[in-house]
Amino acid sequence: MASMGDQFLHTQLEERRQRLQTALNSSPGNTPLAQLLQEVDSALERMENGTYGLCEECHDTIEKDRLIADPLTCYCLDHLTSAQQRALEEDLELAARIQRSLLPRQNLREGGWHVHHHYEPAGPVSGDYCDVIRPENGDGEFLFLLGDVSGKGVAASMLMSHLHAMFRSLTSVGLPLEQLLALANRVFCESTMAGHYATLVCGRASRSGEVEIGNAGHLPSLLVRKGNITRIEATGLPLGMFCSGNYPVKKIKLEPGDTLFLHTDGLSETRDRSGTEYGLSRLARFVGERHALSPEALTTACLKDLKTFSSGVPKTDDLTIMVIQREN
């Protein structure tokens, strides 16, 4: 395991040990607390001996995302008991249900806009982030966000949930988009383990058709206008790479029928049996040729083309699409 990961987990275990010791001082003889304290001490001892993160059965490396989720884990997935396997499956199913509950309402219509999304985890949970935030005043303005957290599995899904909560909280302050992204970057950097980051597209759409959009190291957004495609490239580094950063915002005006197409790399980096990527160029051409379709129909057509292209090759990455169309 990387040294940064060890440092983070060591801090987590030390904090957990202090809380347990305080609780035991208030409740002497509490057997469950004493047993848990022994487990924490054992984990800290394994760190000192250089054996932390190794399965006690086969001595292979334990999955990193499971260690982040539970620093006391002692066995890799291949050596869990039947009861532990069932418990893990139940936990993952609960995590998946929680993630689905965080997604925005489907086929949202707001202030002359139509928003449709497709969210497809590669496994039980996803590291992709997708949200639409509407202000309480209901003036037709809304914030749209789509991103991709580094890593995969449970650890990435936890960071995705962190992003969701963070932006839901920060947007209530009413900051300009550029300042919102800079603040979100600092909060994310200071509240996550070193080495973790997230690429993100964040935009604000108004009833007039005006759109402000910032891109923190994510793939280009595609502006589809009567079959013509304009790529809106990144304006800053991914969130969490450095605690300070600038995120210039681009301003565009969408007319009725114009569309913004956002996606994660689970779409553009899908490969066929020969190893060839689907690619941004093919995606842009495909979307441009179908500019008259509704957001839902365009998404469905794109997924069908992707399935034909991949020829049944198993997916290896989370895939998210968000289509935002100006209706009137």
C-alpha cells in the first residue's frame, strides 16, 4: 500500500483508538468495546511490523478500497467466510441503493430546459458523480454537475457521496461559479486522502438560455448546434490535486434545439475486441448527426451504438451521460 494511504489509515486508527479508550474509561468492563480496542491495537501493531494490508490467510494484498472503508479488515475477498461474504454483499447492495437515491430526478424540465441522464456503474457502486441542483426560489436557474472520482469500487463511491454532499452544501451560499469551484477544490483537497482527486464539469443554466460552465480536468463537453459540434475544454485542474486553483468559466448562449452533451470516460474509452477506443471523435460525429433527437432519445441511441461497437466486451469502467437541451 502507498505510504500516503498508510499515513491516512494510521491516523484513522489512532483517532478510533482514542475514542474507544475514552469510552472504556467511562464504562469499565464493557466487553464489546474492549474487543474492538484489541482489534485496533492489532491493526496498529501490524502497521509497525510492516504486515498491515496483507491477508492473514494467503498473505496477498487486501483490496485497498475495503481497507479504506474498514481499516480493521484482515482478509482479502477470496478468504472471507460465508457469513462475511453475505454481510459484504448486503453492505454493497445498501451502498448501491443509497447512491441511486442521490441521483437527480429523471427527465427534469426546468425554465425551458430538458435534462436527461444515464448512470451505469461497472460494479455494485460507482465513482461517477451526477447531479442537478435547483434553487429554492424556483426562478428557472439550475446547477448541473457531472464528474469522475479517481479509483474504483467502494472507496470511489464514498468520495462520490462526499462530492454530492459538498456541492449541495456549498451551492446554498450563492457564490459565482468560478468562486464555487475554487472553494469546492479547497474543501475537497483538505477533506480527502492525499492522491485522490475528481474531474468535474460544473455549469449554471438560466431561463434566458445563458450557460456558464467550468471544467476541472474533465473530458470536453459537447455543444451540439444544428449538427455542428463545439468542444468545451477543461479550464482548470481536477479537484483535489492542489488546494489552491483557478477555474475560469466560459459563457455560452443556447438557442432552442441546442444541446449540451456531457459524459465520463466509461463512454469514450470503451474498447472493442481489437482494443480500439470508441473515442471522442466518433462520439462527436454520432451526436452531431442526431442533433434533432430529444435528450432521452439521443442517450438511448448513443448507448445502442456503444453496445454495437464493443461487441459484447465486458465493461470495466463506470459510465455516465448527461444531456441538457434548450427547449424554448
